[in-house]
Amino acid sequence: GSPFSIHEGLEHMVGEVGPGRILFGTGFPESDPMPAVTMLTYAGIPEADKALIGSRNLERLIEGIRR
């Protein structure tokens, strides 16, 4: 599984730095991606924060490169 699998770890990170500073990653192919997907899916954070972490933060960074 994920090297970062602390109970409510994602909730803690969001509380410390905010959802706009976290990127989603799975560690694939070295590790199975499903634990990371599950951690994000079941995290006790708002759906909007999950969307930011899951894809929107990376999209924003890539858009900044294109300009």
C-alpha cells in the first residue's frame, strides 16, 4: 500500500496546509494504486477538497506552465 497511510492523515494535511497545496499520487507502478484512491474517496473532507486534491490542483499547475 501507500507509504503514507496514517489514520486520518489526509484530513490532517488538509487542516495544516489546505487542499490547494496537496497533489494526488498513487506510487504506481511500485505499489498498488487502490489504497491511495480509497484514502481520497473516504477521507472526511468536503467533496470540493477531494476534487482539488484528485485533479484540479495538477490541472492548475499544468495550465501555469502552458502560459
